[in-house]
Amino acid sequence: MSDRDDTFTALSVQRARENVAEGGKPFACLLVRDGEVVVEAANHVAQTGDPTAHAEIRAIRLAAEQGLTDLRGIDAYVTAYPCPMCLGALYYAQPDRVIYAVSREEEGEHYEDGNRLMTLDTFYDEYAKPLDERALRAEKGHADDATAPFVEWSSRHPS
């Protein structure tokens, strides 16, 4: 880790503190390229009621609005190690690195963001469970020719 990494990590913590002061949750995300912040976002779940308005998701969406749909060459600095939703989004967005200020365990000592289906401690484990053992029930429905959209997409986008 470089001094520059420490600077941006500290800035993500500062932005999270500012968000708390404004009534938000304690999370922020900075997308940094070549030593410059290109996108900055805080968690807005409390402000909007949108459970997907996490800092990482908002930062990725703001980047897309600027035409940055592939985050190669960009590092993501976050306040805490990403939840599974944000981690999945980051994998799709493809930044070079994720640098976090606080581990899941450190976060859990002071903060719980769970719900009726999971806690901070159990959320990551849900994905490794077989479908029939997860807290969120999932059932496969039926539709005639259900794979048609995928077949049509593939025919229009040959590899």
C-alpha cells in the first residue's frame, strides 16, 4: 500500500462520516484513476429508502453516467469490505483493485445492517448454501420457450 492509497482510504472514511452527519449510513466509495477521484458516492439507503443505494452501487452508476462502463485502470476505495451485492457489482464493473478501510469483523463490532433474511455475519454464507437451504426462497417457474431471449441475444451477438 502506498501513501496515496492511505490518503484515498482516509478520504473514503471522511466521506462516510459526513454521510452519517447528514443522516445517512456509514459508507462511501471513491473511484480513483491515476491519482484523481473520478467518482465519489456515499450510501443513500437512509435518504432514499432504496435498499440498493449502497455507496459502491451508486459510484458504479455515476461512473456509467460519465461513460465509464468498464472500470479497468480504476481503483475503488471503500469504507468497509463490500457486502455481497456490492462485491458482485464490483466484479461486473471490473476495477483494478478494491481498497477497504474496515474489515467485515471490524464493521460488525459497531454496526449491523441485516434484515429478516440475513445478518452481516450470515450474508456472505448465504451464497455458498444450496438453493433449498437459503433464507430467501427461490423457485424455478415455467414459461414456454423461456430461453428465447438468450437465444435471440446470442444470435445478435456472436462470440
